[in-house]
Amino acid sequence: QGSRKVLPELNGKLTGMAFRVPTPNVSVVDLTCRLEKGASYDTIKAAVKAASEGSMKGILGYTEEDVVSTDFVGDERSSIFDAKAGIALNDRFVKLVS
């Protein structure tokens, strides 16, 4: 957010995230993807949510809640997709956080 104020000409061209995961048994994946076929972030979220409730239930989780790393301590799933933490710069470039 601060970079937009200091360098307004980079608005929409630059983004960043900071993570602090102060727990020994929780980690985060910040996956930046250039998509071959365009998709909205809402479409991607819906696909991940469907997978978390279907074929990947118990392995992949999905949340739209405001969460911190300690919320995941003791969770038996391998990964929980954080729908609020990701972004789409456009329909072919997305950042997913899980």
C-alpha cells in the first residue's frame, strides 16, 4: 500500500506481501502464477473451494476468514487456501496464498 503512495506511477504494476509465521509447525506458500488460460480470481477461488469440499477434502482447506498463523496450529489438513490473501493482477497473473 505504501509503494502506491510513494510511486503512484507503479500502481497496478507492483505488489508485495510480508509474512511472519512465528510457529514451529505452520508454514505458508506464496505462489505467483502466470496462467496459460485467463481466469478471474473469483473463478480460481471457486475451483479451490470445490476441490476442498470434494476430491481433496481433508487434505486441502479453504477459508475466507481473517486468520493468522496460530489459527492453523493443530489443523490436520496439508494446506488451507486463504482466499482473502491472494490477488489477481489481471486474468493471467495471480498470487495464491495457502
